[in-house]
Amino acid sequence: MSQGQKLSFATDYMEGAHPLILRRLTETNMEKTPGYGVDNFSESARNRIREACHTPLADIFFLAGGTQTNAVMIDSILRPYQGVIAAESGHISVHEAGAIEYGGHKVLALPQHEGKLSAKIIRECLEKYWQDSNREHMVMPGMVYISHPTECGTLYSLKELREISEVCRSNHIPLYLDGARLCYAFGCPENDVSLPDIASLCDAFYIGGTKCGALFGEAIVVPKHDFIPHLFTIIKQHGALLAKGRIAGIQFDTLFTDDLYYKIGKTAIEAADRIRKALREKGYSLAFPSPTNQIFVCLDKEQYARLSNEVEMDFWEKTDDSHVILRIATSWATQSEDVDRLIRLL
């Protein structure tokens, strides 16, 4: 980046794709393959993901983006009279333009702490529904949605995930995990949740690619084969089936070769840690602790005006008439010289 250019730390999918993915796409560009994800590249990617998750019989599908994936999966799991439990700050609650409701299912938003749902809050919600004599007139909680990392950049501990899974299973409702930024959890020293943990504790989840080094794409994983019957057809009905499925397959095959997916987030975490350290040293206030690649900083009007002239950051919320919270996001492709320049501006 040239010195005169405005820095961009607005989000983690500003760049294209990891060089190894671009190279593989170029090398295979003229090959002719079947469509709709039944090609050898996609099958290789599925097998690599199954091995990484310790789920040899898992159903795996590749979709284009996160909102599309969430809409397809929630609609395929729920009955028409059911809704999905989510944190009030969850992506499906606030940043998907009502896509879940558009599909006919209410988002049952619950209080959160630093972006996370607790097993206690979920249990209370379920108990309240089943104890209500008017429940037949209400939307039934039919599944639980969480994300790791959360929309606030925080992480569930393995203990918390186990507790939520136990509540779901004891109440016979599926647990679905949004892994849009999963590589940044794996790159974070504070994380103690692995892919096999997620596969054993969740009924369905997706591994993010769009924000994690791919040009586009998310990998749906359903650990128990045929847990969602005819999911291929449901994906097609939602207009989400990629004709050139091999393009997504090649990307995930590359991401899960030589542990690239586990390595790719470390650059973002190291950059974010440097920025967090500088913010604290220079007296800025962090809105809440987020150990991953998303940093939420509280700025007054003067700080906001000055920094906005030099840096693109994501507006998060207005806290009062004098302060706003902005998000600084690093990515797998963040350059150290850009971090240096941001720190100098701070």
C-alpha cells in the first residue's frame, strides 16, 4: 500500500484469495469436470474435511456465502412452525437483512454476554416455552444457532460448548454452529475448541472460506449422514447449488492440505494483537475483550473524525452522543507495514 492511500481495516474479506488457491485454480482451469460438486476435486476436499473432523460418514456440501448457508441450513432443519434461538447480537439476528425470517422462520433473539449465549439462557427459554399453556399459539424453539468466533470476536470455551450441546440434546433440538471466521479461532492461542469437538457436539456447522482465504465459499458439515434428508435437493431449491462446484471444491481441498486452514489465521491474530497492545498503551478504550481478529474500540468524536480521514473501519454502534464503537478487522492477508502505519496514526 502506498503511503498516500487510505488504510483499510474494515473487514476480513477485502482481499482476493490465498496464493496457493489461485495457483491451484489456474493449474486446473482448463480441466473438464462434472458439475454440482460431484467432481474429484470436491470429493477430495470432502474427504480431507471428514478426516479433519474425525467424521468419516459426514455429509458435506459447498455453498457460496455465509448468509446463503445459514438460510439454507436453518430452513432445512426447522419445521414450518419453529424458530431458531440465537444471541441478540448474532449474525442472523442483526446482519443478514431478515434472511431467516424471509425464509419463514422467526429468529428468537436472547440476551448475550460478549456475543455469547449461555446454556442457562437457552435452558430458560426452552422451559418458558414448554411451561406456557398458550404455547400452541407461539413459535416453537426448534434449534440453536451460535457462531465461533462470535459476531463480537469472542470465543466459546470447550466447556461452554459442551454445556450448550447438553442442553440441546436433552431437549432434543439441533445445535448449529456458524464458522464463518473459524480459521481465526484456530489461529488464536485462547481457543481450546477443535474441529472434532465441534463435529461431536453440534448437529451441523459450516467451515468458513470467504473470510478465511478463499475467493468465496463455505463448507457445510453434517456429521451424521442423512441427518437432513435430501439436503442436496433443498440446496438446489434455494438457488444455492453451484454449477461449477469444483471451484469451491478446489479451494477447500487446498485449505485442508498441509494444515493451511489452521495456519492461515495466525497472521491475522498476530496483527490484531499488535493493534490491541498499541490501543491499550495509547489510552484507547476497548469495548469488550475479543482475542481474535476483530477489535472493537470506543472513540470520542474527535478521535473518530481524525482516524476516519486516514483509516477505513467498520461502524459498529453509537453508545451516546459523544462516543461510537468501531471495529478494526485484520485478515489472513494483513500486511505488517499496514499495521505499523495504523499504530503510528493512533
